[in-house]
Amino acid sequence: MLGIIGRNGAGKSTLLKILTRITEPTEGVAEIRGRVGSLLEVGTGFHPELTGRENIRFSGAILGMKKAEIDRKFEDIVAFSELEKFLDTPVKRYSSGMYVRLAFAVAAHLEPEVLLIDEVLAVGDIAFQRKCLGKMGDVAQAGRTVLFVSHNMAAIQALTQRAICLEGGRVLVAGDTEETVQRYLALMDSVTPAGSGDLSQRKEAKFLKSIEVLQGGKPVAVIRMGSPLTFRITLSASRPIKRPALGVGIDNEQGVRVVGFSTLYDVPDLPPVVGDWTALCEVGVLPLNQGKFYLKAALIDGGEDLELVERACKFEVVPDDVFKTGNIPTARQGTIYWPGKWRLEKASESVSLEPQSG
């Protein structure tokens, strides 16, 4: 299993499209030995008018499989996807999560010698993501090759022994996963603005203009543990966005999501927007432990992602005596801190140990 990492625009997805022959290289060649299965962004690989059942057979035929071979794997694919009830529904009516379930099941079970996986696992629910990660490990242990693209460094570190970091379409570093991940994290830290992110120069942001971390109405790059937080997003819509929603995600240094906020849940019926807008998201005190955190900005239209900007800006949480006990939480306790109510019991006696704060 080979991990492929790099910031947005580094060339990760383009590389996989070249390897799957979706995109022709402008120069050079790509040599592949063996049958290739791929799971790239949602929307590629299936025919929208065909049902899930028909697309399983369609995908197998494209891979060069015989009918008997597809039949042998068919029930396993359906069981893994957990989509038995929707098997005869055209996939154009599937949600993005349903699409990924079926696409991954097909890609992993039709036994390609080379399996290419892009970031799409982020679409599925947590239980299905774990299932997919386990299946990818099984594929690799069966002697087949897996190329895994992800922003989740914890998944890259758990699944791969070797990794490649791309930057500007070139290999920045290749080798041991741990070393490569550390180089990538150092790169991302050096290029991510602190406290206030100008998104107007980001290729993936056509409407989103900026995101800021605020305290007392002013942008900040450093906060103390236990301090209230507000996020400010500005956008400029050159055309009407009919069913808008905004989101902010907070990731730790390894790219693992800590918490996310979205108007889809808090204010589900935003009016259409056009022109210049500012949105404030007040989240109060987040129990973030000391460390660096990165913001992801999202603009959604009608429930589908319109723009996603990874690592739009960063902020640092510094230690404080949040429990008022003289003992400051450390990174060993995890990404967040939280008080617990303790009680000691001996025989018939019970003693409550109330926290002094919070």
C-alpha cells in the first residue's frame, strides 16, 4: 500500500486520472502492469441511467472480467455495500453516500491487481469508512497494489508503509510513511496562514473569500484553553446560490476531524444568496487541548458540496489551568479536555469527588 499526500492542487487526483486513463499526460508515460480498479471522485465510473445491479456488471465488464467471474462476486459486493433495497434503482437517484458505498464495494471486490482510491471515503459514514479501510488492508495483504490518496494522515499512517508527497505536480519526498508525513505536515504548517485565511487566491474557492478566527471581534492566531471562539466567513456570489449552506470544520495536525459546524443543522433554511455576504459562527468555549488546529471552509448548495477549502487557516491553543486545580491538561489526554465526576466506593460508603470547576 502506497500513500499519496499533498495539499490541494499538488497533482494527486490528476496522477490517479492518468493512471486510470481518464486523463492523457501532457508529456511522459505511465506504465501499469495488471488490471486497474479505481474509486475517484463521486460521479466517475458508473453510468447514471443504469441501476446499481447493472452498474456492478458494467464495471466488471470494463475491467475485462467474464460473466461467471462477476456472478461469483456479485453477492459479496451487494452485501458489503448494504444497498440491497436500492439495487434496482438508477444510480442517478443515489445520494453521494450511497454512490460511494456501491462504488467502493465494486472497486474492492472485482479483484483488480491495482486499486486506486481517492479522498471519496470522506463521504461515507464512520462505520462504513472503517469497513472500507479494513477491506483496503485485506486487498493489500492478498498481494495486490493499493494507491491511497487522503488528507487524513492518521489513515495514511495506519494503512501504508511507504508514501509520496506531491507538490506542484512533482515528487517532494518519497519513502517511509512517517518521514513523508512529517515533511508534509511541516510544509502545510509553513503555508497555512494563521488566524485569518485569504481564500481569494485559492483555485478551489470561487465564492468563498476568507475565513477568520475571532476573539472579541478581532482575528487571532493564538487562544488560551477555555476561551470562547467565533468564526467569520466572507463570500461573494457572482450568481445566485439557491439553497446555500456554510460549514466550518476543525482538524488536528494529522488531518483528523475534531468537530464541524454547519448551517445545514443549525439554520437549515437560509435564503438564496447573491453578492457579498458575511457569516459569523459563534461556538462558545470548545474544550480543545493544547496544540495546532486547522480550519476547513465549505460552501454547499442544495446539500451537495460546491466548494471545499482544506487548511484555510490555522490557530494554536496554548495551555491554561482550565480546571482550576493547578494541573494543566496535556496532549496525552487527547485532542479535547473534559471534566469527569468521580466517586470512590468502599464497602457501604460512597464519597463523591466533585470537580472544583466546570
